Amino acid sequence: MEYINVNFRLFYFTIYFSFGILSTLISVYFHSELHLNGTQIGMILSLTPVIVIFSQPLWGIASDTVPKPKLLLFIVLICTALMSIFLSKTSTFLFLIIVHILFSFFQSAVVPLSDSTTLNYTQKEVSDYGSIRLYGAIGFALAVFIGGKASELFGLKIIFYIYSLMFLIAAYLSVYLPAPKSPKRNDLRIKDGFLLLLKQKPFILFLAVVFCIFGPINANNTYFGLFIVSLGGSLTSIGIAFLLSTGLEAPMMKVAQRFVKRLGMEKVIILAAAASTLRWFIYFFQLPIYVVYASAILQGLSVGLFIPTALQYVSKLTERFSIQSTAISIYQAIGLGVGVWFSTVVGGVIFEYLSIFYVYAFFMILNMSGIIFMYMLIKSLRSEVRSDPSVSMINLIRYKLLFC
């Protein structure tokens, strides 16, 4: 069992190392090496969240129907590694779009297929998923530093080759992962759950919250390297800044539940949004790079607290309807996918016609809008409790994390 745990940890380290080395420097590569403008960069990189919306359900169906889902994971890892090499060989804008679509299509399958395999194992062995996933965060944090150093020594194209190498190692490791059981087919009609959720005002408001808060947080991975360069930083500086920022996410995720128990989920979400807003404020006013380094703690607060709490909050909001799986799927597709796409595209246009600093002003406005939506959500929930006589004191105690 210990051997399997080590294999899982190495597997997560390699795939998230790949994510870290490419996602943080690819915009710099497009801008510095291929001389694309802000709109073109935003257009290419915004394709990924849109593709995720449509491709992940397809990969889920494939995983449920193929007799060997582990083989599917192996094939996806190999194809993604190959697409990364093709991406490094492409220079014309039209072909970049085509290759990036194929790259994103295969890459979008890696995390859900990996998590499905891991969760199947941890549930069977009564193991801790978090203790395995933590190594992904470590890999990502180290990659952003190593990627900056390697790019200064060998040029920015090296990030594609490192990405491919790590994915090939992950493909090798996946062969020795325990084979998951194919999940039972679910005959529940998603359409019915979707229509029911559309009638729930609190859920719709929370999608708006996630759109406004997490969209900019994730889109920042695209523009942060350009921001550091605009401050006069080097590729190594980009790596240091990302290392400090992402390195604090994992510890905050580990203690997020303590914050929830003390403050309640709504206040934790607002705290995370406020930390993110302050971060964009610092970036907009072009403060010295050492202040940017010091602001890394805000990344830990915003991302480390928001991700686990938001997912828990969606589950609580929809618990009484017994359609949490459908709700989480919609939350990820609409709240995260569309939000990231919108923030990336608009950010690219702002970067081209104004500057990278105004991109963060835009992010700041979106985050403040998300906080307003969160207060509207709290007001809606309290109004629902007061107007519904069927909500007993026992139910209020049960949902105390919601109605804080």
C-alpha cells in the first residue's frame, strides 16, 4: 500500500509540475517569442476554459463506458505530451489556435481521470485524498521557479519540452496505478436537475459570485508573468513570485475548515474575495516588486480559502434537493469555465489597448462585484428562512454554516 501511495504522490507531482511550468510562462512566450498582441494572447488562452466546459462531460462518458479507464488516462497523457511539442513548433496565429484547441482537449481530461482513479483508491483503502493531492501543489510551486530559471538559460521554448517530459513520466507512472472500477451508469436525467437549479435564486447568485471572483484569480496565471516583466522583473523573478504565491495555497487549504468552523462559509468566502481584491489593488498601482512578493500571502488566502469553501458551499446550497453532483458540474462549467474565459478575453483586450496594470483594475472591479453578489445571496437566504414557516429551528441549526 505504501508503494502505491508513493506512486500516486509522484504522479500528482509530475502532472502539476507540468501545469505550473507551462501555464505561468506561456503568455510570456507568446508575447516575447511569437510577438502576439494582447488580444491574440487572450483569445488563444481563453479557449482552454471554454473547451473544458464541453470536453469534460465527454471524457466522463468515455471513462464510464470504456472497459479500461486506466488505459484511457495513459493515452490522454501521451497525446497531451505530443500536443505540447506541436505547440512549440507552431508560430502562425491560425495554426496556434487549432493546435491549442487539441492540446486543451486532451489536457482537460487529465485531472478528472486522475482524480477518479485516486478517489476510487482512497475510498477503497480508507486513505486521505488530500495527503496525495498535496504533492500536486508542491510540484506546481517548484515548477514556476524552475521554469523561470530554465527559460533564462535555454530560452522560453524549453517549457514545452519539460512539460512533455513530465507528462511522459506521468504516463509511465500511471501504468502502475491501481485500476479503478468503472462507475455505475447514472440514469438520472441531468436536464431535470439543471432546470430545478435554474429556479433556485441562491444558486444562481453564487454562480455570479464564482464568476466574478474565481475568474480573475485563474486568469491571473495568464497575465502575471507579463505583469512581472512590466515591473522590470526577469524570468527568474516570475518564478520566484509564482513560487511564493502558489506555495502558500496548500497550507491555507489545509486549515480552511478551521476558518469555516470559526467564521462560517459566507464570511470565509468574503474574506477570500477581499484578499484577492487587495491583491489586484496592489498590482494596479505598480508598487515595487518586493511588495508584490510580500503580497503572496494574499494569494494563499484568496485561493487556499476560496476553492475548498466554495465547493462545500455549493453542496450545502443544494443539499436539500439531493442533486449535489449536478450542481457541482454546473458550478465548475459555468462559474469557473465561463468566468475564466471572460476574464482572460477581456483582460487581453485591455492589455493591448491600455496596459497590463489596467487588467488588474478590471480584475479588482470584478472581485468587488462578486462581494456585492455574495451579500445579495446572504440577504436572499435570510429572506427565504423568514418567509418559509417549514424551516424549523433544527434546520436552522443544521444549516448554520449557510445562515451566518
